[in-house]
Amino acid sequence: MSERSDEILGFWARVRSETGIEGDLLGAWAFGDSPGLADELLALVLRGEKRAATGLVVEMGLRGEPEPRVGAYTIVLDGEGRPRAVVRTVGIRRTTFDDVDEGHAYWEGEGDRTLESYRREHTRYFKRVGKKLGFEFTGDMAVVLERFELVYPRDDAKR
């Protein structure tokens, strides 16, 4: 999971104890590719504005990350790698980046929530990731579109 595995597993145990959640923990990770972006996107999740994510299939494969599964739980980390929230995947759709629709862009919750903003920012992100991982991003690449619900905000996550 990360160098904070004990903290993350303790957080998951606390969440399960307090909520009675039963189900699979898919993993723990932060949104984005920098501490600042991770904190910004976490804040959108906690405010209820971000309820979707886009995963580039090639990136997940190169990183050895599992694809999201309906019903699975994920711990969302902040920019310092601390566990702050739990989300549950409620929907999955596969398509290409070029075929992402306005509805998904809206629920990503970023920028002005338009498809234009979504495409611009995600293209920048995927090009950065591609440069780091050794691939060139193109719009015809496969993506996994995930819809999720916030099921547990940590008390101090709202501060």
C-alpha cells in the first residue's frame, strides 16, 4: 500500500468497527500525481463535488494497480500519504478517453466541471504520467470510468 501501511490498516480497522462496513478493500492511494493535487482532489471528494475518477488502463497496468470493482472500498490518502476518507465504487464503465461524456466530466468535480475542462486537465495529467512511465498518451487509449460514493470521512479530514 505505502510506507504508512500500519496507519492505513489501522484506519481501515477503525472505519469497519465504527460503520459495520463489510467488503473488500481494494487499496489506498491519493488522487493525482503530486501532494498539492492530492490534497485539492481530496477536498473535492470531502465536499461531495468529486464522485468520479478516470483510470488510464495502460497506467494501471504499468503500475501494477488493480482496476476498480463495483462494491469495493478504497482509502483515499492526502498529499502526505495519510488516510483521510473511504469511498465505495458504485459504477464502472470502460471506453476510450475521446469517448468520455459530459456526465462523467461533471462528476469528476474538477475545474468548471465541463467536458472541455476535463479533457484539457486530464490530457495534461496523462501526458505527465506517460512521460514518467514511458508511453505517449493518445485520446484513443482505454480508460476505466469509476463512479464512487463517500462512505467515511475521517473527523479531522474536514479541517
